[in-house]
Amino acid sequence: MYVAVKGGERAILNSHELIAETRRGDTSVPEVSTRQISEQLGLAVDRVMAEGSIYDRDLAALAVKQAQGDLVEAIFLLRAYRTTLPRLAVSEPVDTAQMLVRRRVSAAYKDIPGGQVLGPTYDYTHRLLDFALAAEEGVGEPEAPVGEAPLDAGMPHVADILDYEGLIEPEIPDEDASEPFDLTREPMSFPADRDQRLQNLARGDEGFVLALGYSTQRGFGGTHPFAGEIRMGEVSVEIVPEELGFAIDIGDVVVSECHMINQFEGSAERPPQFTRGYGLSFGHNERKVMAMALVDRALRAREFGEAAVYPAQDEEFVLYHADNVEAAGFVSHLKLPHYVDFQAELGLIRKLRREFEERQQKDAAE
Amino acid sequence: MMRSTETAEANAARARWMGVLARATRDELESAWSTLAERPSYDMLRRPETGLVMVRGRAGGTGNPFNLGEMTVTRCAVRLPDGTTGTSYAAGRDQRKAELAAVFDALMQTGERMRIESGVITPIARRQQTDRDLKSRKAAATKVEFFTMVRGDNPK
């Protein structure tokens, strides 16, 4: 029997009004603007762009405001908005060696061409709450020191140093490679190649990827890594419009990149070499790209003939669960009315109980 | 052969100013437009349209390409009365900016080129370079200057 359930409309409309009021908070406090969010909560915006998989600071800031700071909800909003836009082009691969570097460090080499550039990082702060930020008069207009000269233009990757000596597996494009897999157009497929895995990880949930990366460090799929290099800055995005037939820049995007150097592989034919794990993400998302590089390496188990026995090495487990829009959707769907299903379960358990009690009474009688 | 070299050079020159226009702010283009001695009329070949570009990276930075994520982009194409067409593609969703960038791209292919180059493109390019330099110099100020501690030979 189908029972139509009605009567929720008024409640839903009023709940929209209530969320609008709740989001606004105490009206004696000035309303926050999306511009303020974009400028002053920049790392939240960066995460939403990375996992929402659209680089647009204004849209991401709007999503953060609308979602009241719930970043997973904001990511969902951005993904939903995406479906309203046509795809106009595909870019040439960004060249991270030509980055306008704002931060670049290596834990493998002390002296690297271009130097160790700390940039804007919380790494060396004391992690003590800074009550100056809460002061009535605010922080004013802090100004960072300006170096005498800019950094070297075009900073080579640290991995190139090892590559030059042949001590790390080479990373060169395969001329015969097919068009990169695109998760926004094709369903997940297995076995997954590295292009599909990297796209999935780049937009995957930071918490999930972080926990998986952590698990590999704790022995659930050891990767023995060194942070060969971490860098963050602007790269230009180039497209070749059909009507022009030559490449043009459409602007710059901030990206974070991590090269992990991992322990050796080798065979009778191949000399022992370091292996690579790679992380790349929109925005300033260092924790994310480090974790991504760990998981990328773990997922290459098949390629290196390693037994894939731990969760981080299991590509179906990782790829199917990394997306927080899908994950949140499936967990959240449990909130939807399941009244009829539950009635069926109730009927079943009552019947089982009746049978159990009847059996017990019968046993007691005998 | 000669011809293809010329085309390549012309394309490179156009790509350079299109890159400058794509990175310009709307205010810069709007003020350049309003101070133009003669503002030409133009037709829309393609009204400003906002869409997405799929941005690619490379595995390991140098290997096979993969899809990193998308970015918003707005494009526009215009035609001047003499038939010259101008095109723009600019990151973001600013349709007015895309329109003005397309008009300036068209003007750069006409006899107005020298005037637009010195009055519009060069100042904007200079501002962009100054911004990049400043960002880089602020990063450079955070560069670690290692010194080696040797007993009896500490830095003074």
C-alpha cells in the first residue's frame, strides 16, 4: 500500500527562514561579506576550491558564507553550481617548475638551488592562542618585510637533482598515453590508472586522505618517505582556443605541490631507484598535498609488484570513499523518511520474537 | 617557410597582450576604455559567456597529464566596423571585463596598435610585473640563510 505523506511544506519553508536567521546570527554584530571571507578566511576558501574542484575564490567564499562555515556543505554547493556551467576548454598541463614561488622547502636537501623559502606558514608559530587577534582595535595593517631581490625565476624541482643522477625513477610523459581520465564525465573504473587516482585524490576529502596517509606512516603500507619538496605559489593556466590555434594565458591559479621521495625499487634489469609519490591541489593546502603524495605512492603498489594488503593500497577502497560529497550524501540519506521500510522491519522482528517465545514455551512444557 | 615564422611571431605577440588583458582588473580596462580618445563601435560576435576550463597537472610534475580540477573562465568575441575581430578568455566570471579585453584585443590588431600598446597594455603589464616582484620579494625575505656552527668560528 502506498501512503502519500504530505504536510511538510510549511515546516520546510519555515526551516529555511530559521536557517537564514541562524546563519545571520546576532544582528547587532556586523554581517560578514564574501570579500572578507575570501581575504581573511583564505585557507577555508582554498579547501573549498580544491575539494569543490572549481577554482573561483568569490564562488567558494559565497559557498562558505551560505554554508555557515560548514566546509563540506560549501564543497557540495560548489559542486552543484558546477553543473550549471558549460566546459569551454581544457588547459595545457600547468608547469609547476615555472611557479611564482611563495613557499618552497625541502626536507631532503639543505642546500637547494633557489633556497629554502618558508613563505606564509604556521609551522614555526607557537600554536598559542593570540589574543591580539581578538582585541577590539583589531590587528591594523600588518606589513611583511620585503626582500631586496625577487626569488630566482623558474625554480627547478628537487626531484630533478636525483633524476639527473638516475637515482629516482624517471617521470616523463608517455607519448602514446590516451586522454587523461575525467571523473566529471566518466564513472569510476578499475583497475584505475594514476591519472584517475590523482584526480580523485586532488578533490578527495582532506580528512580522509590525511588519515590514509597517516596510516601508511604507521605501518599500514609503509612508504618510508622524505618530503623531497613542498612548494606553493601561482602558476599560469594556458589554453589553446580552437578559433585561435595558439596558446594563450587565461590567468593564474595558486596551487600547492608535494614530491615525496620513497624507498627503492629495482630488479635484475633495473638498478635500485627511489620511487615517487605526488600531490597537487588548488590553493594553499599543504597538509592535503603531503597526504595525497603518501597515498599516491601507496596506491602504486600494483605497479611495483607490491602486495596490496593495507587500506591505503587498495584503490577501490580509497577511490570509492575519498569524495566527501558522495560520502556525506550517502550517510545523510539515512535522515530521510524510511517509515515504510522501518514498519517492515518492525513487523519482521515482532514475528521473530513471537516464534522465539513460542519455542521457549514449548521447550519449557517438554 | 618565411610566412609560418611570421605567423608564429604574430601569434606570440598577440598571446602576450591577450595574457596581459586576461590578468587585468575590470577597473583597469574600464578606465583605459573611458580615457580612449576615440571609442570605436563594435558588434558582438560572441556575447560574454562564462564556463569552465579543466585545469591539468602532470603526475610528478613532469609525467603524464591528469585532470586537477576546473576553474571559471569568461570568453567574448567582438568585431570592429573594419572587420577586425577580437577575442578574450579571462579567468573568473566578469563579463564586462571579458568584453573590454576582446575590444582591446581587436584594437591591437589595427592601426591603433602603438597607441593601445603604450597607453593600455604597457602600464597594465608593468603593474602586473610589479605585483609579481613584490610577492616574490616578500617570499625572498623568508628565505633561510644557513650558516654552519663551527667551534670557535661563530658568526660575529
